[in-house]
Amino acid sequence: MNQSSMLQNSLILTPLIGASDSLVKALGLSLLSLLVIGIYGLKMSVLRPRIVPSMQLITCIALAATLTSLATLALQAWAFELHQQLGMYAGLIALQCIVLEHSGFFTLASMIDRIRLASLFFGLMVVLGVLREALGNGSFASHVSWLTGIIDSSEQGWLFAADGGIRLAILAPGGFILLGLLIAAKQAWLGASTSH
């Protein structure tokens, strides 16, 4: 594993743990990330051959910051509560675009590798969002109105437990523990399937 892939994976870990304490936040940030990174990749494929290499970094920064700002402004106009809940994690999308560009994600990686990484990020966000909300709050999709933009004051989502759940699950250490358990389960599953 080289240095750029370690940096790329560590930057993905920040929103993965920080913004996956509920399904709606995980879905919101995942969709926002996929949208911005996808548009960034398309725009840079057009701009990359037309700019000199010495100006490529500044162009990447300007484009990533512009796209992320536009996306967060659109999110703020569409679903203000979700925008407030995502906080700084939406701003990290620009940094992720720059790191992906620097590591050659848009130029060296095949389309299958790009789709695999995007689906892995999206899947992990959704799985962690579902598990952390279910374990931590005892509910499922409790703030779906944030994502749809429709305000409904009576909405509570589907409650599993009236008294809530395990508070640690919605905190960052609980996210790390749950992610570690998911990785261990995957390793155990792969180990069991290859031994037969």
C-alpha cells in the first residue's frame, strides 16, 4: 500500500465514522459525495489536457472547492436541517476530490476500480448508518424528512425501542468499534469460505 492510497483511505474514514450516526446523514453525505466527485471527475477530464502541469493543482483546488460549495449551498436550500447535521463533513468532499486527483484515481484507475471504491464507500456509509442508528437510538430512518426536504413535525421514524439504545453506538468510538467488528466479520467470512 502506497502513501497516497493510505491518505485517500484515511480521508474516507473521517466522514465514514463522523457522519454515519444515522441513516439519513449517511445517505445524505454519500449522495452528496458521489455527486460532487462524479461531476469533478467529468470536469477535470475536460480540463486536464488543456492546462499546464504547473497549474493543475490550483485548478483542482478551485474546481473542487467550487463544486463542493455549490453542492452544500443547494443542500442548505433543499434540506437545511441535514445541512446543519452534516457540518464540516460536507466540506471535506473538496479535499477528497484533490486527494483522489493526486493519487491518479481519475486517470490511472479503471472505471471498474472507481465504481468499486464509490460503491464500497456508499455501502459502508449506509450499513454503518443503519446499524449505528438502530443500536444507538433504537430507531430507523428517524429524520427522513431532512433528506426529502419535506417538513413533517410528527415524523419519528420506526422505533425499535421506546427508551432508545446503546449511546456508545452513535458516538465516534462506537463507530470505530462497529467498523472494526464489520471488518472482523468480513475476514472471518472470507477465512471460513476459503478453508472449505
